[in-house]
Amino acid sequence: MTTSVKSLDNPPTPAVNDGPAMQAARQQTGAGRIGVVGPVMALLLTAVGVVLLHDAIAQADTRPGRTWVAAVIDGLDGSTAEWWMIPAGLAVALVGVWLIVTALRPRSRKTLAVTSRTGLFLRSRDVARLASAAADDVDGVLSAKSVASRRAVTVSVESDRDGVADVVRDTVAERLSPLVSPPRVKVRVRSHWQSREGN
């Protein structure tokens, strides 16, 4: 009986997948204005449901009494056209158009994409932190604070060095260069001595 033993000198090479490790993530979006319209519409639908439930119970009850819908219809019966009905109708139509546009409008984006194969995104406040950290690394900068949006970053630094604004702008722009669409960098310089005099 012969037993074959596999050689361990040349172990098999595992297959290498050159494709992406995972599917790229989608960019996070905010609710936008629909986040306000949704609860309002939910309250209106709830109110309509309460009215219909009341009328259904009133119809099933043997005791006499008018339903709320019937009371409203009776109140409107015999009414004539008034001047205020035209602007009121236009206002209602404009509100309806606004609701349709709001529902179909693309949701707002809250993050900035990083150049990556797997889909990396940074929030605006994270971009502001990167900008502040980059500004703090510049010689002559005593403190730095940043406010960021998807289009611009405003860096406020405290320094007494001449020409520090250009250096901070270039340093922050380089730090944010990995972003697919880097925001515009604005720099505001406040003198350290003026700050001490103000205190």
C-alpha cells in the first residue's frame, strides 16, 4: 500500500481578487423639507380619520344626530360666491403645487465624498475639524476654529505673523485635497495682541 504525501515546499497560492473589496457606499442625504411636510400631512390625515370614525359611529348609533360631515355640508348649502374665494382657491392651489415640488425635489446632501473606491464620505463638521487641525500645524498660529459647509470652509485663526493667511489657506487646501470636490477655503486672521486688549 502506497501513501502519497503532498509537498509543503510549494504551498498553493491563494487566488487574488483585483476587484473592489466591497460595494461603494451611497452618499448620505438629509430629509430636506419633506421632513417638515411629512408630519404635517400625518396630522391632517389623522384628523380626517377621526372625523370619519366619528361619523361612522354616529351612523351606526340608533340615536338621532347629524354627523360632522353632514353638518359642514348643511352649513355650506345655499352659500353664494364671495370675493375671498378666488384668492383662497389660488392659495390652496399654490400650496398643492409646493407640496408636489417638495415631494419630488432631490433630498439635500450633508456629506462630502472622498476620493476612494469603496465610497467614503465626511460630514461638514468633520471637514471643519480637519481644517482646524491643519491650521493649527502652521507656524505662528496660536489657535484656529473652522466652520464648514459643502461649498466653503471658513477658518478663523489667531496670529501675529505677517502673511499667515496665505500659508493657512494653502495648508488647509492641501489637507482637504483628497475630497472629490474640495470646498473653497476662506481665512480670517485676528491679532493675538488685539485679542488680549479686548479682554
